[in-house]
Amino acid sequence: MAGSIQAVTFDLWDTIIVDDSDEPKRAAKGLLSKFLTRRELVWKFLEKHEPITKKQVDASYAAIDAAFRKVWYDHNVTWPAAGRLELVLKGLGRTLPKDEMAELVRLHEEMELEIQPDLAPGIVSAIKELSGKYKLGVISDTIFSSGIVLQKLLEANDIAQYFDVFIFSDQKGFSKPDSRVFIAAAEGLGVDIKEIVHVGDRDAKDIKGPQSLGAKGIYTTVVNDRGSSTTSADAICRDYTNLVEIVDSINK
């Protein structure tokens, strides 16, 4: 029926995967946090060629992190890890040989693949059940882990096969709530944008984004409640055991 829900799309971080749930695992192995490891990596790669202080590296990294956040939130663009690292080095007036730069980028992008974060409780069963009724997709902003790596994370958890399309900001060139990511998902799924319901944990990106195009939005608090009291969502999911029922109710 025209206008009915034909597809469900998911945000990834704090919707399917619990952000930073890999940090306790890193600590248990005696490793630095990802935040500190990234800076340590840049320092080590540069120090091999010419002395540089960690303070210098930290300052440049912090400046580019701040710029990344501004561009992300103000312009809906997420710079790939390679681009961010090039800017960090540029701020230091340094370069690296091509092969070393490629390795530095890889170590950044695959950090969450080597020690993996956890899936949100109940999400696997919900995804499996929903896949029997609806087409499924992932729409995710990428920060350091690339879209390729994030898809590998889903594969490692044996759930990638349930999704029909993957939309990652580093591959598309723009991020939520830019209308183009939701339109791209609809095109990839072969449905009208109004036949999609998107599930996510950020009201501005995951709810108001799709709603502005006539799609529906389900606000999830399973991992974090960032503002369920003020969301404009069509429904709120607090437990993924109820997600299929919630989607079905919106579809009536």
C-alpha cells in the first residue's frame, strides 16, 4: 500500500553498536585509550624521522579534532581519517613517506576492528526479525573507522547479511541529517522515502533528518537517552525486544 512502511534504516553508533564499549577491553589489555593511542601513533611515526614533542602533536591533533566537529555539525561533512591526518601533519609542517602515511591511516581506521565494541542488547534478534518483514539499511556517519571497516564490524558480528544497503558518510561525502543520505538509502532500497522509518539515538540527525523528507523516525534510548523527553520522533524504543512491534504499529 502506498505510503506504508517498506524499509527500516538504522543509525550505527549507539543504535546497533555501543560506542566506546571497546575502551574497557583496551584497558584490560593494558592499552591506552583510542584518544591517546591516535596521538601516540602520530608522534611515533614522525619521531622516527625528526624529533618532535608529544605536546606539539597533541596541539595539532586537538585543533583538527575541533575543526572536524565544526564541519561535521555545521556542514554535515565528515572528513575521512586520511584527510584529518594530512591536516594534523600539515599543522606540524611535516610529511611522511606514502607507505608510512598509508599505514598510519590504516591503524587509525582499523583500531575498532582489532578490538571490537559491543552490539547493543537485543539488536541482533530485532534485526533478524525485521529482515523477514522489511528491507533494511544502515545510514551512519563515520568518524575514524571508515565505512569499509564498519561494514566489516557488522560482518564480524554476523548481521551484515540482513541489510540491503549501507550508506556511510565517508563514502557519500555528506552526513546526517543531510537529505541526500536518506534519499540515497531510499534509492538503494528501491522504496519511496516516505516508506522508510529510521531508527537512531540523535534527534537532530536521526529523527528530524528523515522527518523533513516525509519519512518516519524511531528514537532509541537502548544505549543512551540523549533527549527522549523532547524528541519529535514518531515512536520511542527503550528495549529492542519491542522494536518489531513498534515498527509494525507505525506501519498500520
